[in-house]
Amino acid sequence: MARRADDDSRLDDAARAGWLYYVAGKTQDEIARTLSISRQSAQRLVSLSVTAGLVKVRIDHPIAACLDLAARLRERYSIGFAEVVPSDPASASTTLGIALAGAAEMETRLRQADPLVIAMGTGRTLKSAVEHLPRMDCPQHRIVSLTANITLDGSAAIYNVIFSMADRIRAAHYPMPLPAVASSREERLLLHEQKVVKSTLALAAQADVTFVGVGDVGPDAPLVKDGYVTSDEIASLLRDGGIGEIVGWVFDRDGQLLDCSFNQRVASAPLPPTSKGEVIMLGMGPIKTPPMRAALKGRLVNGIVTDQATAIALLDD
């Protein structure tokens, strides 16, 4: 069984390399950089894509459709990174595929020798991705939470990923020990003036790469389910034009942060600017498609990990 899994994984890599070489027109050096492998390995994978019968008139492998969708997403939204995984026809809700893909992208960056500041959001999919990371020693990196981790009743948020990630990769980690939403704008400003919080906010602003989940704004929104806001507050955000949120910051259908009293009370760190680093969003499904589209349009993110069905919906606009 393990041997078969290894063979399938190698064919997946060969399909990627074959698509990049024969369809996207990439050189073997470019393929090596894209897949984070040596040029010799890239050459062997391109060769395997032919000998295994994957290269005909098209790449004869399910991953080819995903690669094409990813390329179209990058072009459509002018983003630097997109990963699309096959949709599970038996389920419209499982996030295992994108969690595994997200974990793979995290691992690629964590294995870099040069030190990185990696900022993390919160959410179920992101938590699942972190749980699929292998155990590693990464003392060269620093992991910082964008999200305050205390709910309305004072309990710790269960989908905050900073501690479980730090445990798996043995890296320095910096949580945000604040309520997710302060009682007032003045309280948020006061909390952000605390020395330990100021240093964490400063570190988050330096992030080289950021991984975030995305939530909708509605009666069953993650913000409500996880105890960050009340139903009345969600109703007010809907009236203000809110469509989605990332680490608590609510935005409209154009991907613009709402100028509202709620956002003035959000204690999470500001999203790192996409002009300075990667901000990669993990998400899928019909409910999340509108906020995902808005986040891409507004340049709140410049990378995405999603599934085929969601990618098609994001392109059908």
C-alpha cells in the first residue's frame, strides 16, 4: 500500500512537471524552482511524464485539469500562487484535500534554510492543515498569530493554530493574547499599546508569508459559531454590506474593509500587505465562494488553495 502511494505521488509530480513543460512552456530550470526540486529531478520527472504515457495530446491525468484551473486563477486575479486540488464527488463539504495541499505549501516554506516570519490566521481548514504537517525542527523561523484568541465569554478559541503549529515544528511562536473583539475602539487602542502586544503586531507586519482561512458573514458564520460576535452584530455587518472576514476583519464584495464600528474594535493584527509578501487563503465551497472572490478582487490575498468546483465558480463571474 505504501509503495503504491509513493508511485501515485511520483506520477502526480510527473504530471505537474509534464504540464509545466509541454503546456505552460516552462524550462526545466523554471520547473525545478516551481516544484522546489533540483534541475536533474525536474528533468527526470518530465521524462517520466512521457514514458508513463501521461503526455499525449494533453496531460492524461486528473491533476492536469487542476493545473489549468490554477493557471487561469493566477491570470484572472493577477496573483502569484494558486493550487487547485480535485473535488471530492462524494462530498460538497470535506476540506481534507485543500488541508493536505495547504500543509504541503507550509512544509515547502518551513524547509527553507533562510529564516522566515510566518503569520497564521485561524479557522477549521487552517487547523486541519497544521495537523497534517510532519514533525520538524525549524528554529530558524518565527511563527506569529494574526488572530487574538479570546472569545466573548473569556475562553480560548479552539481554532487558533499557533500553539499546535509551534508544537509540531519546534519554532519560536508569538500568540496574540487579546480578546478577538474589544468592547470599544478605545479599549482596542489601549490593548495594542501594551509592550508585548506591540512587539507581536510589529512582527506580524514583517511576515514573509501568511496563511489564512476565510469566513462568510451570516447567521451561521464562523465568527458566531466560535463565540467571537453576537447574532445582532452579524446582522449589523450584513446591513453595512459585509460579505466575508479574514482573521475578524470584515470586508465587502469588492474586498474593501468596512469602515464600521465593528472593524474599529477588531483586535487582530492587520492583514500583512500583499505588496510585501505572500498572503495565501485556504477555502472552498459555495458558502465561501463569494467572500473568496471578494478577497481576491480586493487584493487582500495574493495566493489561494482551493478545490476544482470552487475554482470553476471563482472563474465564472
